[in-house]
Amino acid sequence: MSTTIDISDLILKHRDRAVVDGLSLTIASGEILVVTGPSGCGKSTLLRAVAGLRPLDGGTVTADGAAIVGTSRDRAMVFQDDALHPWRTVRKNILLALQLRGVPRARRSAEADRWIAEIGLDGFGDHLPRELSGGMRQRVQLARGLAGAPRVVLMDEPFGALDAQTRASMQQLLIRTLHAHPATVVFVTHDVDEAVLLGDRVVVLGAAGEPVRRVVDVPRPRQASPANDGARAAVIEALTAHNTLSTPQETNR
């Protein structure tokens, strides 16, 4: 089950300066919306506002018509830093999410094992985060976030610190997992190829306080298709028109 997010005339400030100024956007139930733009344009700030982790300086953000005024079990955050509890094993990190969701104790262990298998970490359930690679930790964080059955998943450059091969693997894992466990997703990235691969739409924010530069529809989301070449070009054009796009090598960093 997923949720529609409505953002209307949103203002978010850092100190006295607006970083998001008058943003209006509807994110459809079950949509994967990718947000990109120059550094400092308010991408992470926007995610925190939708999560209910920071107050609004103006405007409204609603989930299925209800104002977001604080955190909720229905909204999960996935960060670039895996943010796992370092003293908990893989299984116990996932079990915590199941406990908070209210899954009966008798079912938790089997459900945790199902998630471990689903993310390809059979045999690692009793490992601590420090014993895992970065990609493996991100797999655990993804499982922990989705095990709580959120209606909205907010992802802040979750694969940005991974090498290219691991990043590609995580993108495919995310696609498979969301197919099996649908949710509304807001995904922040600096990587244009990642944005066009994952998103139903890509929102290109302007610099801090500027209007949205462009909203690009992706013809064939989650597919490596020539039909998406035009969407990729449109995103790059929106970024490079203001000299904010990194070189192709830098977009993967």
C-alpha cells in the first residue's frame, strides 16, 4: 500500500535564506520520483520535510490529505550512510523494524529470514555491520526500511558511496524489491543515469531559492531502453543550462 504526497507552496529555509521557495508538486501513489539538482539546492532538506523530521517555513506537505507534522511509521528514510545499529546483527536490525511495525513475535524470525534471503544475504544473518561490505550494509538498510511496510520511502543518495558495479547491483535490487513491496518513493541522486533508470519522473531543482528547472517524464521506467534517451538528454540540458552538471565521470561520485 502506498500514499499520495501533495506539496503546495513549500518554503524551507536555512537560517534566513530560502533553499526551497514556493515548491508545488504532487507525487502519485506508487510513483518513484527522483529529485536531482545542484549541491545546496535543498534536495535533502526536502526529504526531511516530507519525512516530518523538520518543520516547514511555509506551505503544506500532506500524505493522503493529512498534514505531515512529525515522523510516522508510514514513512521510512534510507540514507547514504547505512545508519544501522552497529551492536545489532543483520537479523536483529531487521527484527527491530518488524517489532516496531507490530509483527507478532512468533512471526518475526521467519519474516526476518525471508528478508535476508530476499536481499541475497543468506548466511550473514548473525554478522554485525562492521563485518559487512558497504554494499551489503546498504542491502540490510534497504531491508530494514521496507520491512516496516512503509507507504513512503525517502532515499537520500543511498548508493552514492558505492563502486559502479555494486551500485548497479543495488539499483536492480531496489527495482525488484519495490516490485514485490510497492511504495511511493522519493529518491535523491546526483547521477543522471541512475535518475533516468529508476524514476517515473525526474524533478530538476534550481539552485537554492530558485524555481524547479524541469520535470521530466521517463517513457520506460526501470528499463535500459533507447526510448529513455530523450529523458536523459532533457535532464542534462536542465542541469547544464546553469553549469551545474558534473562531468560524466563525476556524476558517479
